[in-house]
Amino acid sequence: MKTWKTKAIYNYYEDASQIKNLLLENDDSGLLEVKIRRCGPGGNMFKIKTYYPEPAKKEIKNEKETNAEAKNARNNKRAR
């Protein structure tokens, strides 16, 4: 699930579009995603939302899983 952050809100789409293009041009990694959404009363304003993926977190293995994997590895060595 992506967590988008609101960057700014503008009254005109053209202003929001210029900022969106500027953000994308200045992103060296190519991972930044930017979108424009309507907001405000009657949808007459425009919100810039950004998403930048965070580095993947390492999964912490359950102690039982680790012990079972070690036992399976020992059994596989004996079978050879």
C-alpha cells in the first residue's frame, strides 16, 4: 500500500501542473511519483500528492522457522 503525501494545493490546474513537472524534472532517481487531484469545495482546487518508495525492510524470521530450516539443511546433507 502506497502512502501519498500532500505537497501543495493550488487554485489553478496550470499552476499545479507546472510544479508537478518541476518535481519530476528534479528527481534524479526516477522513483518519484506525482499526481494531481481535485479538492476543495466543489472540486475547484488542485492538490499535488507525491510518493517516494522507501527501501525494503528485511523480514525478521521467526525463531521456530530458523530452527526448522537448519534442521532441514542438516537432514539434506546426511541424505547425500
